[in-house]
Amino acid sequence: MKCHPLDDLRINNPHVFQHYPSQYDMLFVADYVISDYSTVIYEAGLLDLPVFLYAYDWPDYSRKRSLYIDPKRDIPTLFTDDAEAIVRAIEHDDFDHAAYQAFIRRNVAIPEHGSCTARVVEHVFDLIAAR
């Protein structure tokens, strides 16, 4: 479990791992990802992990913030404020990998050659050279 940096929730259970320096490290040991509105859902999708969205505060969050997609409509996974519904989905392996992979392909562009980092660095150097 990786809480938001501003959240001080800790679970006293030896089966719950909570000490990861990075949310990305956790993806390599995860069987499922339960998130709210974090972009970690894209990295999880690249690893073909089942993703569930726990939107416990959606009415309030959606009034205060704007997102470039509507997670209820655009992300093909369970979007709920009911934690028990997520548990049931996990217990029944109720996740459509194919639909989620299609969502990832529509929203994540991976370079055919090189890496994203290399492309960003090349772009920065191009900008510097143009000065």
C-alpha cells in the first residue's frame, strides 16, 4: 500500500507492505492496483495489472478539480465508492484486460526506437541549439 504523501494512514498488518520509496517500485510486486485519480493507472496498464478505481470522494473531487478525461466514462474498469465492490471484483477476477489494454494504447505513446527519456533529452538539446 502506498498512501498519498499527505496521508498518514498506516495499517498494522504484516501482510500489508507499506514501505516503498516510490509508487513505481510497488508495481513490480503488485497483483492489483487500486487507485483514485492517480496517473499510476497508466504505468499499471503498461504492466498489464488489473486496475480498480476507488472514487470514495468523487462528487467533491470532481467539483474542485478538472481532469482531461472522465474516469467514470473513459476508463474501462470498476469505478466505485464501494470498497467491498472492489474486493468482490478482485475475488471474482472481474477485470477486462483487453478493454484496459485498448485504453492504454489510446492514451500512452511509446517510441518505436529509443526511450521516452532519450526523446525528451534530444528535444531539450534541440531547443538549446535553436537559441
